[in-house]
Amino acid sequence: MLPPQKHTMKTSNNFPTLLAVCLVLTNITFVHGDISDQQDDKINSITWCTLNVQEQSKCLNLSAAVDRDRQRFNPSDFMELVCEPGLDKDDCMMKLDNNAADILSLDAGEVFVGGRHNGLIPLMQQIFEDGSTEYYSVALIKKNTLKNVYNLGDLKGKKACFAGVGTQAGWNVPINTLISKGYMKIFDCNNHVKTTVEFFGGSCAVNSLTAKYNLMGDNSDRLCILCASKVSGQKCTSNDPYAGDEGAFRCLIEKGDIAFLRHTTVLELLKDPSLSSKTREDDLELLCVDGSRRPISEFNTCNWGPVPTDAIMTTSSKTSSARISYQRWLQKVIELYGKPTSAQQSTFTAPDIYWTGGLNQPESQINNNITKSFDLFDSSVYDNHHNLLLQDSTRGLRLFEETQQTYKSYLGKAMDIVLGLRYCPVSKMTLCVTSEPEMDKCIKMKSALKVQLLVPELYCFRGYSQVHCMQAIRNGNADVAVMDAGDVYTAGLHYDEIPFITEVYDLPEPEYYVVAVAKVEDPDTEISFLKGKMTCHPGLYSGGGWIIPMAFLLSNGWIRSYGCDSIQAASNYFGKSCVPGALSNEYNPGLPYDNLCHLCRGSNYRYCKRDATEEFYGYTGALRCLVEGGGNVAFVKHTTVYENVGGQRKQLWARNILNNDFELLCPDGRSSIHDYERCNLGKVKANAVITRGGEAYNYTEVKAFTNLFMAAQQWYGRKSNIDKFTFSMFKSPEPYSDLIFQDATRQLASINSSLRHYSEWLGENFMLARRLVDCRAPGSNL
Ligand SMILES: *[C@@H]1O[C@H](CO)[C@@H](O)[C@H](O)[C@H]1NC(C)=O
Ligand SMILES: *[C@@H]1O[C@H](CO)[C@@H](O)[C@H](O)[C@H]1NC(C)=O
Ligand SMILES: *[C@@H]1O[C@H](CO)[C@@H](O)[C@H](O)[C@H]1NC(C)=O
Ligand SMILES: *[C@@H]1O[C@H](CO)[C@@H](O)[C@H](O)[C@H]1NC(C)=O
């Protein structure tokens, strides 16, 4: 159920160039108009994406009319109309994006979605008979109902009929009103459907279960319960009888308590003879934002807010000349098949409004019988439908100049409503990272999340070490950090911090096996006798690289324990090692043992550092230490060898290594790399995201942080099929690995609240192992 991955960042990078090219093209067209007319790139057809059978047949009739009247077009403006049926608006937006269609009319809310996700731009905007380009969002109810509703908060639990998720009048305006007035509590900052589900009773809001509005695929079906279709593929989609403004109206009449829709649809439907037997204007009224009720005729004062009229969209990839051709063609079509009267003409005098209907009045009188044969603003002949291709209440089209052809410019103030839906009570989440490469990745992630409007906004805090991050989280300079099991222990014990999200690798549970890897060409190294050997560890007190392996060696009695001082034990037993962090008094408050760093690679200040700047830090670093650092054994995760062999990593050290260059060390000898389920030193909990716990635990924050990570991975958690422009959370650019998240991560999962404590989470075995490697820990000043 992944949403379509879009190259929004890519597009925006190219935009200035594209714009420049377009400007040049425009000039050429204007200056050498007749030359460009003869060019090969003259566009011969325009493709309109249609949403249903009725719209398709109206489109075909328009196409036939245009074809018949071709001589009435200026030869350079004539284009054949092609009608391309789409499954729904989403499908049509994709068709435009993929150049399978050229134009489509969209509601203001959809203009935003198409603009952000499909690179669509508005070309023209529909104008009403009175010259206005706004209609109202209204709440329609039946008279003498909802007697206990005195303010909008009393709508809680009521059966609502929405025109559809994402539509401006039938969703964005009412939901934003309920949120901004404080009646509706934010449940998930990145999913207004979930927030709405918590407020209303069984309702109908079509598309509340489609991927675009149901990123994680776990939306409740409560906003589909009232929908009318009995067919499972149709229920609650744009093809449901209760879809759209007309659908919301029907839904109210037949089942609902309240409907949110455009006022224009209410007026149109009350005139519809097929409905007037069921319902009359006197049976209905409007619910105003202050809780009062008014007759429908008072929509000017009793509405929930204005909405810009629908726009005709194309894509930003169209050239200037194509855009101009489409505009001219549309103007001509309105002129030929609209319903101009002399009264309407005079209302359009504003210079920025291009009233195209009726401009050539004398000519259209001559050919009256031709133009009458197709009526653009009447859809009733098509199975009594409304608003096919364009809104029936449209009388003209306003043209946007190229600089105005952006969804932001078109939406204007309505942007605040669209963005208001993304309001989050928690405004930011600061992630603590421990190196420059991690900081770079964090900043990329910040902008990637911003592109998808995910909230709370991500901020990045550069800590010096994991321990520094723990301190920063405690004192509020940061909110979260991703920690290895060993650090989750320290953060819990000393800083009262809790794990709340875990990484998940290739095992069903959020954990990994700890394995001891040796080279095939070094057969003398065995796990029970590592005396004097060269050892490679991801980091001091890392769960898989220190705590579990050292506890394993100590508890088997293969190493002398020096009163559970694993650092001294290792230093005296191994020859040389690389244990990043061994010389840092943040991680090792006791005596420093130089030989625990002798195998490390980092130069100067990077030497033996417990972060990504030491080349032998982390699991991939430990494997590299084995391959080119002279190590005999590396303590790593069961996935580490797989992740780095067989040319997956381009760096020299990894280019020619293969799975079968390595073996696992088991108590009873050696085994293949694939045998980790049997031949391992133990299991460790996967890395986890930590935040403040105990007294400082803030439920609202933790819920918002969790939702942010969960939404983020829906967009950026993918590992395959991504190009280099797309940010990926679970990948790290070479030469680095495991930046912020482990590269082995397949997904992030929320930790069950009963396990949100370090010792519950890490489990008894780990706690025991931790005591074995350092029994002074609870009293140490780590
Ligand atoms: C549309 O075209 C069909 C078939 O060409 C025709 O039967 C129908 O009457 C036309 N409808 C209108 C309103 O022109
Ligand atoms: C328009 O009317 C004229 C005269 O009545 C007729 O000859 C012509 O065929 C009509 N055109 C169409 C397309 O109906
Ligand atoms: C929890 O966090 C939110 C947002 O940061 C804040 O407004 C609220 O006051 C906090 N609650 C408590 C109990 O500290
Ligand atoms: C959380 O853990 C408790 C106790 O183990 C269990 O009963 C509950 O079902 C778990 N909840 C989830 C969502 O897994």
C-alpha cells in the first residue's frame, strides 16, 4: 500500500531551467509567431481525461462537435479532442503526469494534491455567471433534526456525508474548521482521516481508505460505513453513489445527519426534477459555524468558508506553447458551446478575466444550429448527471498567465486551509546524531519529510557521542536518538529514557543474532581460544559487539573475568583489538587500555572514536577491520556479511569479498555464514529510538513522534527501485554505513507500551549479560 513515490525534489531542481527555457520559447512564439506555426511540434490533439462513462460520452460528443466545426477554429488553434477514460481522479492525475492525457478539471483541494504529488498546474479557472470565482462550503442538514446540536462540538458522533476526502468544500474546509476551533482533537498529525474517524460516527467520506489518504493501510472503515455501494471494489471510492457533492447530498437525504458540500450543488440539485419529488428546499437548512441554522438562500452569510472554483489542469512538463494552445482551444470551445447571453457579456469587463463566451457573437448567430447541437454546461442529458467535464454552473474560463500557473498562486488564501489540516500540537522533533555524515543524512531527511508535509517538523542536533545525545534528550536540546541495545541500557539506567520505536531486520522479531566471523583462510582462530588474537568490535558496550560476545566468553570460563571488568579482561586476553570508544572516558570510566584501540584505523581525532568517523566503527567497520585491518575475528550481526559482500559495496576493501570467504565460529567448530540460527553467541534486541521517559514522559509528544516515523517510512523506507534523487532512510552513502538507522532495517515498528522501559525491552538475558561484563554499572558514573 505504498503511495506513489514522486520526484518532487527533482522537478523543483529543474524548474528554474525549465522556466528559463519556457520564457525563451514564449518570446520566440510571440516574435516569430508565423514561423513557429509551421514548426513540426504543432500540437494536433488535446486529450481530456474522463472519470466515468457519462463524462466519456459527453467528451466524445464534444469531440464530434469540435471535429464538425473545425473550420470555425483559427487553423493554428484547432486541435482534435481525444477522450481518455481514467478510473478516477487519482488515475487521471497520474495519466497527466505520464503524458497519457493533457487536461482535467479539478476541485481546489485536488489541485493541491495534484500539484504536490503529480506536478500538475492550473491553466484556467471556471467563472460563474456573475463573474465570481468562488463558491462556499456549506453544512446541509434536514429541518427539525440535530436538536441537541448547539455548537459544532455537538456534531461528535453524528453521521456525516462528505463530498470526498481531499475535496475543498466537502472535506478540507469543514475538517479544518473543526480542528482550528478546537472541537476536533488531533489524533494523528499526518493523517486527518484518523483524526476525523475519532470525531464522527459512521459516515461516508469516499477515498478514506485509498492509499493516498491511508498511508499505513490501517485506517478504520468508519468513514465508509454510510456509503451506498454494495460492490466491494466500488464502495467508498469515487464510483460510490455517495461520492462527490451530488453524492453527499443524496447521502444526507437517504441516511446522514449532515452533509458537507458546495453551495452551488445544493442549488442545482434542488432544481433537479428527479430529486424534487423526494425533497424540497423547505425540508433542508444550513448549519452555520456559530451553531445557528438558516434557510438555504442565506448561503452568503451561513457558510463555512469560500473556495476557489475548479481549475483546468495540465502538467508542468508542458511547454509554454502547448499551454497557450490548450488555453486558446478551451476558450474557443466555451465560445462555441457555452451558453452566452448578452447580459453575461457585459459583466466581464475586468482586464484579467478573459470572458471567452460570446466574444464572436455575430458569427455564432449565423451558425446557431451548429453551436446549439452541443451544450457544454448541461450534463443532464447523460443519464441525468451533473458537472461532467466542467461544472454546469460555469459560464466562462479565466486564463492564468504562465507565472500564475502554480497551485499556490491559484489557491491563494485557501492554502492556509489545506495546510491547517496538517496542524500538529507538537511542532518539532529534534533528532540527535553523532557525526557529520549522520548530520548530513539527517538534514536530507528533514527536507525529504518536508516535501511530504510530514509533521512535527524534523530538526537535527549534532551530539558529540551517544552519551552526549542522552544528555541532550534529557535536558530538552534534542527529543529522540537511535540507539544500540547497549546504549538503550545506559540511556534507561542513567537518564530515565525509554525505547518507543524499534528497527526490524530480516527476522520476525525485532532482534538480531550476534555472530563471531572469521576468515576461511585463517583456520586456527577458534571461539574457545582467542588468547592473543586480533579482535574487531563495533564499539565499546555495544550490544552485539561487546556485551553479548564478552558475556559469552566470560560465562564459558574462556576468559578470566577480573571481577567482571570486561575491559581489563579483554585487554589482557586479546592481542590487539579495535573497540571504538575504549579510550573515551564517557564509555570507559575506568583505566584506558591502549591495545584495545591498536587495530583501529581512524587518523588523528578520529582514532578509535565511537562514531561514523572511525573507519572501523560499527558492524560494517568491524567486518572491514577483519578484512583489511589484520583482525582474526569480528563480532557482528548475522546480516553484516550479507550486506557487504558480492560487490554490494564499491569500496576497495569490499569489492572482491564473498560470503564463502567467511565462516562463523561456534563452540563446536566452524560453520557456514548461513548457519547463524544454530551457530551464534546470542540474540540482541534491534536498535531502538529513545526519548524522555519517567517524569518527563509526554504522551502527546511520543504519539506525534511515533506517527512521524511511521509516516516517514511509508515514503522513504523503500530500499529497492529508488533512484539517486530519492532519499532513503535505510541506506547510507558510501563509504559510510548504518548512518542513524542500520542499513539492515526493513521497517520501523512501534514498541508495545508495556515494553517501553529499558529492562523490559532488553530482556532478562541481556540484563544478565550486562552485569557479567560490568557489575559496577548501576553505581558507575556513566
Ligand atoms: C451524443 O452522441 C451520441 C452518439 O453520437 C448521441 O446519440 C447523443 O444524442 C449525443 N448527445 C448529445 C447531448 O448530443
Ligand atoms: C444548419 O442549418 C442549415 C440550415 O438549416 C442546414 O443546412 C445545416 O445542415 C445545419 N447544420 C447542421 C450541422 O446541423
Ligand atoms: C507535552 O508536549 C506538548 C507539545 O510539545 C506540550 O504542549 C505539553 O505541554 C506537554 N505536556 C506536558 C504534560 O508537559
Ligand atoms: C502489548 O503487550 C501486552 C502484554 O504482553 C499484550 O497483552 C498486548 O496484546 C500487547 N499489545 C500489542 C498491541 O501488541
